[in-house]
Amino acid sequence: MPSRYRPAQHKPSIWRRIRGWGAHFSTRSPSRFAVMVFTGIIALWTFLFMLPASSASGEPTPFADALFTAVSTICVTGLATVDMATHWSPFGNVLVFLGVQVGAVGVLTLASLLGRVVTRRLGLRQKLIAASDSNPLRTHGGPVAEQQAVRLDEVGGILATAAVSLVLIQSIAALFLLPVLLATPEIGPWWVAFGDAYYYAASAFTNTGFTPNPDGIAPFANNAWFLGCIAVTVFIGSLGFPVLFALVRRVRTGQRIGVHVRLTIWTTLILLVAGWLLIYLLEFDNPDTLGKEDAWFAPLNAGFMSTMTRSGGFSTVDIAEMSDSTLLVMNMLMFVGGGSASTAGGIKVTTLAILFLAAVAEAKGSADIQVFERRIPIDVLRLAVAVVLWGATIIAVSSITVMHLSGAEFKYALFDTISAFATCGLSTGLTAELPESATYVLTATMWLGRVGTVTFAAALASRQKRQLYTLPEERIIVG
């Protein structure tokens, strides 16, 4: 005889239901989940920056400035609408320091780390989210050639490399910078110099470009050791965590370096040297920039500025005084940016390399894109074209809007807009003078540049469409 009484059914706890919803949402759309997490962190930092305890004056920071600073910090950009050295209190400076560390990890990698905290293990879902930060092809359906990027079984190593790099490289850089800061009277006591050393190291490795003192790096503008340490730290940060992981693995196990690593390093070096030569040749006789430097130091300064276009954000010269030709060169270098899954922004050096290799293959009449004795799939080229078109569109719309709202000159509006999109941080001085409406435009540009055009497009796509038929082919006239 069946019982009239049924065992009581306990409702799942709120925490269990939140975990279940998060697991379901992140499984269906990892990109949307990552963007939501990233945007949520920006909202939290905006609230914290608005608190009276965050400002040196003890007064609440206006929403527009707090939002811009939060986005610039989490997106590791370096642009600012307030004086970063004097506006913020010690608590505000701690928020900046922690914010650039969070932003340096990356959108999708950050989401995977949060997923690991929730699930207490790095499962397949978290590996897919983290791997897509270094391989955007995973946002598409179908198989991915893993030998061209980061394999799923290496994602744990990538995350470990990111965490260790943030601590180890920044600590080493701070130790190298500390003697210079201790010997600079303007810095103050040793504990201030120690804090500033870590601030500069974090700002350099994360490619942010914030400075802790009012004069910026002006007191060290002629110090080759200080500028060299900053430049090397920025360069390492711009390579990307997959590249650092592969180099460490090469040293430890002797494993072969993949195509992505070699292409990233070679393209970065070529752009660095080309920018170095062009900036020096275009500015060596400009009395307002490199022309006032000593003959032996001007080339070093040009190399420093070329490195900063990777997404560094530090500047030893007044960019507004540079010639229009130099600004154009720096625009192009900033637009390219650094390596994939790095602290740098831009369309990434591998994107430019793929487009160049495709042009070379077309000129040779070759059906395949080849590099380092490997063939690049055609879907990689399609992704590269999409990234460039999306990036150019965002910059065009943002530049036009900033010019209309502020009345700024085209060259200044374009430079600061590209700097915002590429999360570079270099500025002609326009950003600090923009009206509030224009700062919202640059805020959105920074967010889009850091989230990534491919990630953003994938987040907006409701589902992957699979077509079970092929339309008839017809050639059109191009060029």
C-alpha cells in the first residue's frame, strides 16, 4: 500500500542556484559570461573610485571621472581625466594597483579563474574559456588546429604562467628600478621609493602607463637605466602569456617553439625596429622633442617611444609637439599593438602578420598561406580581416564623435582615440581637456578595445548557425 506521506524535498540553497545558473550560462556562452564578469568588475571599481575615501580631498569623485578611471585601469589603458598622482588617496592608489593586475589577466582568462574558484577545479568549461583568450578561433564552430595555438592540456600552465609572471617579473623590475628612485630627492623617503618602484613595475608590465608622482617620468627622462628597465618590462608584457609560457617550457624541456610564438616575436621585433628608425629620422631635428636631447641619447629616446607604442603609455616627450608624420607612424604602431593574450591592446601583431603573409601568397600566386614551413588555415585569415575591419570601424566612429563633441583637431582626436582602442595610454593632452560627453565615447572605445572585437562579436551572436547546404559560387571583380 503506497504511503500517503512523501519525503520532504529541500529547495537548493541560493548559493547552489547561483552556481547552477552560472555554470549553465558560461557553458552556453563563454564569451558573454566573460564580458559580463569583466563589465561587473568595472562597475565595482567605478563605485569604489566614487567613494570619498578614494580621493585625496576626501570628496566624492564625479561619476564620469570615476567610470573613466575604472575602465582605464581595468582595461590597462593609462589614459586619465584626472591627475592620477594627486587626485587619489592611498586607498585610491591601491585600487589602481589592484585594478591593473586584474585587467592584465585578460577578459576570458579572468572568467576562467573565477570559474575555478567556484568549482574548485579547472574543468573542461573553464579550459575552453581560458583557451579562447589566446585562440579566438574557438568562438567558431568546428575543429581548431591546436598546434597553431594553445592546447587545452596546456591551459593550466598558461594560467600558472600568468599568475607567476605578474608577481615575479614585476618584483624583478621593481628591484631594478628601486636604486634610481632612492637616488632621486623628489621621490621622498625610502618607503615611498619602494612603493613607487612596485607601482612603476606593475604599470610597465601591464602596459598601463600610470605614474605615481605628479611629474611622471620627467625626472628620469635622461636616465638610460630607468628608461631601459621600463622599456624591457613593457616589451615582455606585450608578448603575451602564451609566448612567455612557451619560452619557459622551451628552457625547461627543450620543446619546439610553435609558429604562433615565432611569428609574434619576429613581427614585434620588426615593428619595434622600424618604429625606432622612423621616429628618430622624423624627430631628430625637432627642437621641441628629440632635437633638444644629447646626440647620443636621442636615438635611445626614439627606441623608448617606439617600445611604448606596443601599449606602454609612458612618454618622455610632449607628443602634441611631434610632427604630423610622426603621429601617423605612432598611430599605425598603436593600432597594431602587441601579442595575443597579452597586457597590450590593438589588433595584435599576429593579425598584421597574417594579412601580410596573405598578400605575399597572393602576389606569388600561391593557394596557401605559408610561414615557418607551416600552412595557415583560411579561417585564420578570415578572422584577421574581421578583427581589422571591426577595429577600424570602432576607431572611425569614435574619432568622428570625439571631434564633433569637443571640436578637437583631427590629428589629436584620431591619436587619442586609437590610443584608447589599443589600450595604449599615450595622449596628446586632449583626453584631459575633453568635455564629459566625449569622455564617455573614449570610455566605450577603451572597453571595446580591451574586451576584443572578436569576443564582443561572439558575445552578441545568439547562437552558432550551421548551414547544411552550399550556395552556387560566383566570382566578383575585386580591385
